[in-house]
Amino acid sequence: MTRSILILTTGGTIDKSYFDALSEYQIADSAIGSLLKEARVALPFRIVELMRKDSLELTDADRALIAATAREAAETRIIVTHGTDTMTETAKVLAQEVPGKTIVLTGALSPARFAESDASFNLGLAFATAQVAAPGVWIAMSGEVFDGLKVRKDRDAGKFVEVD
Amino acid sequence: MTRSILILTTGGTIDKSYFDALSEYQIADSAIGSLLKEARVALPFRIVELMRKDSLELTDADRALIAATAREAAETRIIVTHGTDTMTETAKVLAQEVPGKTIVLTGALSPARFAESDASFNLGLAFATAQVAAPGVWIAMSGEVFDGLKVRKDRDAGKFVEVD
Amino acid sequence: MTRSILILTTGGTIDKSYFDALSEYQIADSAIGSLLKEARVALPFRIVELMRKDSLELTDADRALIAATAREAAETRIIVTHGTDTMTETAKVLAQEVPGKTIVLTGALSPARFAESDASFNLGLAFATAQVAAPGVWIAMSGEVFDGLKVRKDRDAGKFVEVD
Amino acid sequence: MTRSILILTTGGTIDKSYFDALSEYQIADSAIGSLLKEARVALPFRIVELMRKDSLELTDADRALIAATAREAAETRIIVTHGTDTMTETAKVLAQEVPGKTIVLTGALSPARFAESDASFNLGLAFATAQVAAPGVWIAMSGEVFDGLKVRKDRDAGKFVEVD
């Protein structure tokens, strides 16, 4: 059984960049690879870019693809980088569709390309959770590891909070 | 029992800064508080600065102080930021002296004040380990969560590796 | 006569930030003050925020206000931070309306809040131009000091170029 | 006559990095090329690394080499990156040995590799000075363009100040 971690990128704020020629922000090449290099990660990992979407634009078909990729992968420890607005919806789908694996969703409230961002910390949080937590779906945000089925984003407060 | 995480800072590369007036690098005010703010950590935590030392300069008395502070604290989940060269020696002392708590040592190979540093990621790694791992002593470095008694720093390779 | 430099901020990419609660980028509190502190600027300066607009949204009334503020100011050395798309239009208005002062327009192709940005360098470029150049209107972008009436933005190439 | 700018790097704080394997800071590969790329400089330039020294270690022979390289170069606009402690001594040598060229010395009080540094701003300051200032020797530091023969570093205040 492989120790390697699989990272599925789907877009979201963590990968937003600014394109001057368009005068707008869009989701760009994923910054995850650079962040892991900067973090001097020596544990084996594999990055697969599945889509580049704001999480409000994710469809049922997108979630089915994320789940199928996670289920079919050789890796049993999987991180999904994801926009924060619908992270909990994807968590529900993964909990139903991918049994027996440790899956961690994470993202960022501030883009990884910003000088000040929660991206690197959150990715570290997700890496440890993927290694240490039991099989199931987890959300690693706001400095905390949540049960993926018992958490919601409090948009006004800018943080994730546990729910009963 | 408190959910709060206790962070003990002891110095090391993670907190090195450059002082132009002295033309030298020294350990400065800990950057940990700023990193956690940038990471938008909402989980309660408490930071105690124990010392500002290169880990090669840590004495038995220093290690005894770290262990006593960890043991006496109300918190059962504790992170120790530490220089990397003697991190495993402190891990041994903590394993003997502080039973029943989850203790995670972390640090950085590149100072937190650098534009490119492993500090934020490693701190995220330590935060999740402190929440998820069983009681014991852990080292969170190089993207990996190690048993604190079964790891060494490979200085030439610039990473931590498991030992038998 | 004052040595102090006046900095008028009008918005543009240099001051764009990302607001997670809105899932969009907007022009935020100006980053100019922080950049000058980080640059350890000891020369006296004064920052006046005139507006927070994408330069495509600037009106004739906005340009009249920029010109009037520059003309009435005690300072004879003035920097205007500005979106890049219509920087040359504002330069023309300033050349007509504000005689006898050294005015430098600058901005950025990448937001100042990004880890990688041309903002600090461009601001340095503008600071020296304001001190050294003759009265007139200058554009400081792409590493170059241009006559403000003989330059255009080449949007596809992502740079400013001299015109005859 | 070439418009191109020649950049001579000599070391100093601006290029200091931290080497974990040595537990010490040393002058590393120059960061100047990366800074100019990040600044999206389109003006032609050429970088020559002359030495990697703390400026307190520069010898008369080193200064003679800097002067000879500046004098013999095809470029008439030259930037010298330099440690700040003896920047004014090198300025005197260049003023005597290299007539008819615009030479600008700059550096940084905080290393370019730090997240917060005056390096990019100072390099922008130097770039504009090299283009706009009259032939002579200039020091571009602390947000100001100084006559290279009428300035000193106030080490305690952490800034350069004009002298009579």
C-alpha cells in the first residue's frame, strides 16, 4: 500500500490570480506544487488538476468526477483543494461515494499568490490530517480539523465552525 | 478539558531575523503569532515564549523547563517550535517527562521572515497533528508526521527521515 | 519650498485586493503606505487618497480633481498611483493643467498584495523620478522613465512602450 | 550609444541568504535578476556579478575592480549593488576613477529574500536615477537620491542622511 498522498485540485480562491490583460481575476495554474516545494515536502505526493472552478460553479457531474477519481486512485490518503463556499457539499458526496479512504478538503480565504495568505498553513494542516486521521472525510480550515459532515462556513465571520 | 492549543516557542531558524545595525542574524521576536493570524486560525491557542536559542545552545536545564511547562499546563495538546539540529533530543526528554499529552515539535529550515519559507506549512502540519494524533511526542517536518523517537535530521539532504 | 513628496492614490490594479465574503476583487485600502514603510523611506511624504477606481472608470471630473489637487498642493514633486489602462489620458490632462511641477504616474500590472508584484519597484522608480526629473509629466513603468506624452501601454505585451 | 543599464553586484545585505546546513547566513546567488523579472522590467539591462562580500570586507583591490569594470563598460548608466556599511567609500573611488558616467549605488537594510525588504523599492529608485540623473555618482537609499559624496549611513537610525 502506497504512503504517497494524492492531491486533487479543483480551483477556488486558493488558486486565483489576476490577469492584467483582462482586468480580472481568474483561477490560474495551480499554486499547490510551488507551495509544496517551498515547504520542502519530502513525502511522496502526486498532483492531479481536475478542474479550475469557483466552487459556486461546481456541478453534480464535477462532484461525481472528484469522487470517482478519489475512489479509483491507488492512494488511500487524498487531499482535495476546493473553493470554500460549497466545500461541505462536496464533502457529503465524498462521504457517500468513497468509503475506506482518508480524504481531506482544504482551500483558502486569501489566494496563495497573495503575500499574506492562509494557503500554506491550510495545506500543512491537510497534509498532517491525511497522514494521521482515520478513514473518513475531513475539512481542514481556520486552523482546525473538522468532521466533514459536521461543519459549515460562516461567511460573515470568515471562518469554518462546527455544527451539531 | 480545554480544546485550546499551547504553543511553546524556544527559538531556532524559524524565528531568525537580520539586524542591520549588528550585521548579523539573531533570533528575534517570535513570528509565530503573525503566522497564525495570517492563517486565520480560529481555534483557541496560547503562545508562551520560553527562550530564544539556536537549538545547538539548548542545555539540559532548558529542556527541563520545556518539559515542566508542558507538563504543568492546562492544555493537553502542545506545539513546541524549536531549532532543527537538536529537535530529536528534546523529543526524547519530552517523551520521558510528559506522559498523556499530545506534543508536536516543529520548526523550519528557512526563517519565517523569508518570502519563501517552510514555516507556515510546518505550523499547519503541527496544528493538525496536535488535534488528531494520539498522546505521545511527534515531529512534524518535511511534510511528514514522524514518531518523535523514530526520526533524525539528515543535514546534508535538508530533510527529516524515519529511522528504525 | 518643501522637499516633501505628495502621493495621490486613485486606485488601479496596484491596490486591488480579494474579498472572500463577496467572492470578488475590489480596490481596497491603499497599500502604498505599507510599501513605503517596508522600503524604509526617510524622505518626508504625504499620502492623499483621492478615489478607489479601476482606471477604465475614471471620469473627466475625476481627472479634473486629480489635476486641481496637484496644482493646489504645496508640494512641487508629486506621484500619482493609477490604473494602467488610462494612465496616459490622465498624463495629458496633468500636462495641460499643472505647469511647473514634476508629476510622476505609476501603478502596477500585478497587485501590491501579491507575493510577486511590480508595485514596490515601480514606486521606487517613481520616487527617484519625482526627485531627479525636470518639471513635467512622467510615467514610471516597466523599469523605464517615459515622457508622459510619448508612451502607450501595449496590453498584449504587458508593458509600456515609447511612441514617437 | 546604448540605452542598456549595467548592474554590477558586489554582495551586501541585499543578497544575504540563510544556509541551514551551515546554520549561518552568507551572501548567496544574487537576487537582483529575480527582482527585475518580478518588476517586469522591459528596459534592456546586463548583470555582472563581481564579488559576494559583506561591504566591511571589501579591499582596495575590490574597489579598483569595480571602478575598472564601470569605466571599461559600453554602458554609460551603471547600478552597483553594495553592502551599506562602506557604500560611501566606494562612491568616492568611483567619483575619482569613472568620469562621465551616471553611477548609482544601492543596497538594502533587509535582505531581498525576506518577505519584508527595501530591496525592490531601492532597485527601482536606482533604475530611475540611472536613467534620469546627470553623470556623477549617486546613492539611492532610504527613499532618497543623494549626491554620492554628500551622504553618510546613520547606523543607529537605520537610514542614510545628507551631510554638508
